[in-house]
Amino acid sequence: MKGFLYSKKVAPYVFILPFVLTFAGFWIVPLFKSGIMSTEKILPGQIQFTGLYNFGRLLGDRVFMVAVGNSFKYMLFTLLLLIPVPLLLACLVNSKVAKGTVTGFFKSSLFIPALTSVVVAGTIFRLIFGEMDTALMNRFIGLFGIEPVKWLKGAGTGFAALLSLALWRWCGVNMMYFLSGLQSIPEDYYEAASIDGASSWQKFIKITIPQLKPTIVYVLTISIYGGLAMFNESYMLYSGNNSPNNIGLTIVGYLYRQGIEKNDMGYASAVGVVLLVLVLTINILQLIAAGTFKKEEDK
């Protein structure tokens, strides 16, 4: 037995066994179980197989379609904000213009929001975008003679508040990803480009962006998942899962409503399966478009 455990062939599998067991217990088994539950009608003490009935209900569920639309809109706008803005900030921090002490403070100040509890962050932003005249945003627009706004009751203004919360929380995290990628680019590339007379913009387009491609693909992948699976931010911003006219309802929020609030676990499982398919489909398509699955040509 001792010789078996110390075998060079067996040792790698022993080291990865804790991860495999954890992944199977907390991901594979629940995923398989959710797939089964999505084909069932689950009542207290009674389970009835219904086939694809729950998925048929989703096609005619107007509220579910609203949740899907909200999630896609949130995902698209967060991609437009949480990739270019952190990338530009990372380039600024990594530039020779930035000083050491200032750079350290800047990185820390942008990363701290990610460490803040979403409960605290949601409560703070709910107060910032409050209805009262004394709310921070209403006081700010009041400086320009604009009347107070009920931010969280309007579709556009409520969505802007949600995006502000997302930008505040995750901008620093993505900036650190990009900064790590920037620091791995050899300085020789930029020196050679300078000798050839390349401008700063040409260096950015021809050197920085191509070299950052793996980092950009990674950030894009996790941002797509984070956008479609968003729930906590909306729940805390609206102090619950019932926003006015469902303007803050997301796919996960609808799953929570059906499974936890209405105790319809079979229908909620169908919502979860649809979310999984959407996330996998979009991410696989963008990975294919980015050339991630292409084999390197033989030299």
C-alpha cells in the first residue's frame, strides 16, 4: 500500500483528489440533480415526472422573459464598462508617469470595493440613489437646478444605479487582472517599437492589445458569467426581490422567486438549466471567436 501511494504515476492523482471530490460534490452532483428536477413537479411529499412541461411554461412566461432581457442588458453594459475602463486604468498605473507611492495608493483604493460586502455596498448605494431631497445624487443634481428624481423607481435610472454599483465594486478587480497581464509584456517590444518610430497609440494597438489577448478573453469570460448570474446587487439595491415593475429582476432573481419564495423547485430548476445553457453557449461562442480552441500551426 505504501509503495502504491508513493508511486510517481499515482501521486499526481492523489494530489488532485481533494479538488475532484469537492468539484463533484458541490458542482457535478447538484448540476445533475437540477437537470432531473427540471423535469419534475415537486410538491411536499410528492414528486411527479412532467418531462419538458416546465420548459414549455418558460416559453410563455412573460415575467421570465423580462428577467432574461434585464440580465442580457446588464451583461452587455457591464462588458462595455468593465473591460475598457479597467484596461485604461491599468495602462495608466503601469505607465512610467505614475509614481510608486501614488500607484500603490491608487491600486489599493480601487481594489478595496471588491472586499466590501455586497450587503453594505447595496445599502450604501440605495441611500445614495434615494428618493429624498437629501439623498446624495439628488443633492448633486440639485446643484444644476434639476428636481429630485426617484432613481430606483424608473427603468432607466434604476438600471444606471445598478451599473454604478457594478462599476464601483468590480472595476478594481479587472484592473488588477489587466495590470498583471501588462507587467508580463517584455519591455523590449516597446523599445524596439520606439526605435522604429511608433507612436503611443500604435504601441497600444500593435503590442499591448495582442499581448493582452489571454487576459482579455479571461476577463470577458468571467464578466459574461457575472452579468448573467447577477442577483445579490439587485436584491440589496432594491431591498428585496420585488423591484417596481420587475425593473431589477434577473434570471437568478426569478429562480429565487420560484424556488424559494413560491416553493416551486421543479420550475426553478428549469430556470437554472436555461441559465446554464445561455452562459455556456455565449462563452463557447466568444472563445471560438477569440481563437482559443485553434491548434497552433506546425512551424
